[in-house]
Amino acid sequence: MVSGERRVTYLPANHLRVAATPERPHPCDLTRRWVAEKDKEVDLPVPNAAKIEKTDVVLIGAGIMSATLGTLLRQLEPDWSISVFERLDAAAAESSDPWNNAGTGHSALCELNYSPANADGSVDVSKAVDINERFQVSRQFWASAVDSGVLENPSTFINPIPHVSFVHGADNVDYLRKRYEALAPHPLFRGMEYIDNPDEFAARLPLMARGRDFSDPIALNWTDGGTDIDFGSLTKQLLAYIGQSGGEIAFGTEVRDLRKQADGSWNVTVRNLRTYKSRVINAKFVFVGAGGGALPLLQKAGIKEAKGFGGFPISGQFLRSTNPELIAAHDAKVYGKAAVGAPPMSVPHLDTRVINGRKGLLFGPYAGWTPKFLKDGSNADLFKSIKPNNIGSLVGVGLTELGLTKYLITELLKSQNGKVGVLEEFMPKADGRDWELITAGQRVQVIRRKGAGGVLEFGTAVISAEDGTIAGLLGASPGASTCVTAMLDVMQRCFPKEYAGWTPQLQQLIPSLGQKLSENQALFSEVWDWTNKSLALTEASSLVQA
């Protein structure tokens, strides 16, 4: 399996191997975007067959999903040729960027939307257990990558931070106690504490205790085994491995067309956004890991499995503080409870972040709305995604999700002071002057056909063609934290014959593969101790500065 000859150049800034191009115009050239936008409507000429390059795998998008899949395939099939195409000028510049997400290692330790209360008052923890199982798979893969040298010092991308659930009010305190009673005996949630004492609360969360009226009951579920993850750094390191092992990483390169060939392969037309020159690459397999841009590309591919799917874009905003005094007084990722009737992605949280070795604070999210499917996308994205096969799904959701509509309108009307007012529920003495409002990444929630209408899903969905030659990932949270499980799903669907042969090597990378750690306490203890050691999670990194 040999791809066409390609020239490469090395970029020391991010250690990626990138397709060489002619001399590039100045990046601030204002005509670049105008020409690129204008040119999008021009039909591309059919290339001469002799000019078509060949590769085994094309990965669209340089985010955590493509980086994970590319790394897995490189380790399992080192002779396969891999090409990664990214529209922007850097890796992990959209949702995988550390300031475009909260960096929570979603393991359901603190996220209350994964453990809802039942009508009888009991707490359903089945989803929490499932999310945690999937995160453990990611931890194992990352630990193996550190052990083998694929990843650098683990503190450059993962750091130990307590995960905490926080509620106030008698009814919510009762719920959190029942949640603790349901989770604490479980092997995956060992070490969880229940705290309802104001003095202990103040000792552990001094920033949140300042000015708090403790006549209103409070409670915490506290787990020391949580993490903060810089998915941007992780993505760049995985892509560096792909590039240094012979893969092609092409930035500033947009996928313009996907055409299925008679032999089942795909002709992928890409255009360099600086030189405006096009190439056509024939690939045996294509993965669309373009975040919010995945749906339009899957629609362009014309696969029947994408029919009926739609996307609803929701932008996110956070308050960020780099005030050293505040940062020193808070060392946890604290998740609250969403307001009654609010969607799951509205869960407020006050987070310690560790980015480039330095700590920061993040609070949010605050929802906004834009028709863009990507932060750097087009205002026409939503409207272009509406097709005859999904308009029923979109209309159905519009008629049934009135609560989401009300929530978005309320969020859009909030002023800066209104946003700080929400923060005061966590931090009563919050001062707006200590915080700046930042715009995070776009989340495109999945709309799936259901009967004559549609349903809005708050999660991720893998879409793959029946013949396994193309696949893509739609959706948002828990997303990046469960990236390894998601990509293993893609591999099982698209490479069923090869997967059986890959299994022994995959089990070396992920010892629990094919088993449930929740049902094997001995294996979980072994895996937990190993990943803690390899990922340096047993103590805070010396690289981290307050």
C-alpha cells in the first residue's frame, strides 16, 4: 500500500510534517478570505486521472478525533499511508483548542446530568458508569502512548484536579446524598466523599465559601481522582507522531468535494487556501473528523446513512480569570446542577484549568446562537445543511424543543453583569473586573430522524457507510474525553475483517478492551494504578505554576 510521492517540509513550531506548497502570500492579505469564499461556488474541474494521488487513509480535520484514529491506525498498520487535511492554519484550532472547551476529563465523577433523579426519588447512575468506562479506555490508551514515547511528559496534556459536584437547597442536598450512596460503593467511583459541613466546605473551596450564607444547606460530592485535560496539546502531540512516522499533515487545506468511485474508494478534492491550487487524492478510507463541519461533508458524500440527520449549532461563552489570588484559592473542577427545564449543556461549572503549565479559572458555559457550524465557519452553514431528507427532522425539533428555545433567548439577553450574577451562585464575592468573557468552540447538537419528525440528541453519533469506506462523527459532549472508544467504534464498523487481527495488539494498548472494569474490580485496580503512574497523576506536576 504505497501512496503517491509527496514532498514534505518540517515545521519546528509544532513538530508536524506538512505538505510543501509554493511561497505563501502574507496571512493578513484581506483578499484571501474574499477569494476563498467567492471560489466556493465555482465548480471544480474533473482532474486528469494521471494527476490523482493515492493514499490509504484520508482524515479530514486536525482535531482530537482524527489524531486519535490516525495514531491507532499508524500503530496497527505502519505501512498504510495517511493524509490529514485541515482547513485552518494549525492543529486543534477549533473545539480541541484548550480555551474552546472546559478540559474536563468527562468521567461522570462530577457531571450531574449523567446521574438523573428518577420519579421515585432514586438516582439512575447507569449513564455515569458507562461514561466512566469509556473514559478509562482513553486513559489506558494515553498511558500506553506515554510508555511507548508517542506522547511526551504527560503533564503537558493531563493533570490531577479534584472533580466536585456542588448543590445548595434542601431538595438538592437530598438528591446529592442519594447520588453519593448510589455511586460510592461502585469500583469506578471509589474514594468519592460526601460533604455537607460548612467548615469542611470552606477548607476545600475557600473561593466559593467567601461571603456565602450557610443557612442555605450545601453539599458536595468530592473525588480526588479527577483530571484537567489540554486536548489541544494532546492533539498536536498525536499528529506529530503521525507526521514524523511518514504521514502527511496539510494545514490551510480545505476539502471541497468527496466522490465515490466504482471500486469503492473516494476521490477527495482539496484546495490550498493560500495558493488556491487544487489536488485530488484517491483514498481507500475517509474519516470526517471535522467537528461541526462533519455534517456538510457527509451530506456532500451522499451516503444514505447521513440522510435524515441535521445539526443545531450552539455557541459557548465562558468567563475566564487569570487573577493569581483567585487561582490560588481554588483547585477543583466544580459542577453544579442545571436549572429545571434547562438543557444538559447548560450545567454551570467553575474550573481550574492547566494550559501550557499555568493555571487559570474558567466559569460557564453561557450559551449563544449563531448559524455557524464552526467557530471559524460561515453564517450560511445551518441553511446550507437543510436538505429535503432532513427538513422534517429539523421542523420536528423546532416544534418540540421549546424549552431549548426559551433557554437560548434568555442566555442571549444576558448582559456581562447578568453573567457575573450567575457566577455569584458559585462565588458570592465575584467581581466582574476579575473576569473576561471569551467565546468557546461551536457545539453542533445532533438532530436525528424519529418517525415523521426529529429528536435533538445531546451526545455524539458515529455515522458510517454500509461498505465501511467512509465514516464521520457528529455531536458534542462528552466528545473528546471518550475519543478512543469512539474511534474504536469507527474501526470495528469500517474494518471488520482487520479488527479481529488487530485485537491482540489493541489489548496491549488497552488492557481492559472487551471487558467492563465495573465488573472486574481486580483488573480496574491494576489498570488504575498503572495509568496513574504512567500519566503522573499521583501528584501535582512540577511544571504547573499557579
